[in-house]
Amino acid sequence: MRIDKWLWAARFFKTRSLAAQACERGRIESNGQAVKASRELRVGDSLQVKNEGGDFQIEVLILTEMRGPAPTAQTLYRETALSRELRLKAAEERKAMRQLEPLPEGKPSKRNRRELDRLRGRG
């Protein structure tokens, strides 16, 4: 079975094309090697998946081409304990960083807009 189909069915990506793009960009590794979207996946393969949800180190348990509900998709693989700990720790750090940054109140002033335009290279 193709790895991009399985990643989509296991709900790591919303679309199969996003799964294929992640393979092209080197964000998916199988047994320590970067893979193409068309690579054949087998039960027992270990994958490292990097997406916006975090870095997952998983072992493939079941192959399927059908995308089902999330609880069913989670039975297709087993995540390592170390991977789960690191991912949860990174999520907590992101959450803490977000609380430290105060949000600006209201819309930017004319002076602030000019600074933003300068930073973006528009002015």
C-alpha cells in the first residue's frame, strides 16, 4: 500500500495531496530514510512523521486505504512512549509561550502601520 494513502487514512493529514507533499519535503521517514509518496508500506515499519501536530514516531500495525473516524484511525498505529512525551512537552511549551506574549489591543495606529509596512518591505 502507498504511504501517502495510509498517512491520509490514519488521519495524519487532511488530504492525500498534503501527505504526498510532506513526503516530497522529507517530513516522512521510514526506518530512518526519507521516503517518496509512492513507497510501499508494510506492517511493522517504523515511521517518523513531522506535521503541524508535532513529531510522531510510530509503528504501523494495520494497513487500510479507507479513512474512518479518528478512534478507528488511532488503532492503525502505535506511538512510542518517548515520542508521546516529547510531543506533549512541546505542546505545553508552545502554550506557555502564547500566554507570555500580550496581544495588542485594538487596531494598530498610523505609526504602527507604517512600521509594519516597513518591516514587510512595502514602504
